[in-house]
Amino acid sequence: MVRIAAHGETTFRNLPVSQRMARIAQAGFDAVEFWFFGGMDVREVASACATHGITVSDFVLNSPDGSRGGSLVNPADRRAYLDALGKAVETARILSCTKLITCTGNEISGVPRDAQKKAVVDTLSEAALIAERQGITLLLEPLNTKVDHPGYFLASSAEGFDIVRAVNSPSLRLLYDCYHMQIMEGNLCATIIENLPLIGHFHAAGVPGRRELFCGEVNYPYLLRRIEEAGYDGFFGLEYTPSLPDEESLRTVREYLARRPDSDPCVRRQSG
């Protein structure tokens, strides 16, 4: 069964950590993810999550543009990235968290794309060895370059899967963000099912607008049922900006996702 993770930095942002986690739990969630903790004290986060029975599913290791934690496309940033990984592993240990989101950084003008991709593979190969020793899974995330992240290097799930295969480590998987990939390429179900063994986490938001999941063109209840039927039982993160009051937003999204049917007669007809 897929576990839905709320986001600890897009909801209840004006509340202190303990109250924030309490409200997320009251909204019906037992998992939460973060970017960079938004100035929160990590030990307070760990304590609040433990109090309210919440698992920290993952958090971000380096920023999309590479300005924080280093860029994978730039070999000169390798040491900074590995140092950031070491610090993130320490934070993960405090939180009992086993997954870290990693971004590639932005494209470097004038450098051949193949050379940048090689830098990504080389650095992630070294990072994956460290992660494996520490019981951590790195989650490589493609992002959209049309709306939110112009200039970002990795905008294709196919290229992301190529990188995961090239590194060839159980400690590196793709973070498949349905919002970003719907914008860039669509064909979500087929792509996910075909590559599910290489996917370690999902993100979701309404397309367009990055609002609640029921706002937009993606049928998320159907998508969730399909990935569950394919055998995925990990986390599915809600990385959207609420348009409703936070608690109403989380409860409504959770109820919307729970509507998925146990079976689909259209699928049965297609497979029969």
C-alpha cells in the first residue's frame, strides 16, 4: 500500500515544529518530507515526529541549481557535494530517515552535455558507495524546465533512468515527480510501470498550477491504483502549495486519493 507523505514546509508554515507535526497528524498523515527544514531545528523535528507517530520519508540534499550542496554537473563541485552528503547523512540519522533527494544543478554553458552527464554519473557513483555504507538511498530528481526550473540539467525521466542504470547501485533510484514529468513529457502511467524497479519515491501536485492534486489534468486516484497494482509500496509525497486552508487542503487531498477503486473495468477489458 502506498504511503502518502505530507510536506513539512508547504503546510502550517507559521506554526512551531511541534504544532506543525501535530496538525499534520490530525489531518490523517503518518509521514512527512522536507526540503531544507525551513530554519527548523532538526532535533525538534525528530522529537515532534516521534511524539505524533510520523515518519520522515526524505529531505533534500542539494538545491536544484547547485548553489547549496554543490552541483552534480560540475566536477569542481564534487568535494562540496560529498561534504554535503556527509552532513545530510548525520541529519538523516537523527531523523531515522533513509532517503535523500539529490538534484543535478543547472546546465553549464559551453560545456558539452555528454561531459556534464558524465560528471553526474561519476559523482553519483562515488556518492552511492557512501550512501550504501550508511543505509541511505539517494533519489535523483528530474524537474521541469518550462515553468519552474529553467536551465536545470535533468528534465527527462528517460535520461534520469539512464543515469540510475549507469551508476548501477541499489542506493540510487529516481524520484519520479508526476507534476514535473506531466509538464515535460506526459505518458505518466506507461513510463512509471515500465521503469518502476528504478523508482524510489514519487512527488505529486496539480497540473497546471502546482496546487492540490484534484486541481488539474492528472487523474491521481487512477495513477495511484496503477502503481499499487504494479507492486509499489513506498512513499508518495505531496509537494504542492495549498490553495485552501492547510488542514482542509490536506484532508481533502487525502480523501480524494482514497477514492481510487479496487479495480477498473476498462483495464480488465484491455487485458482480456
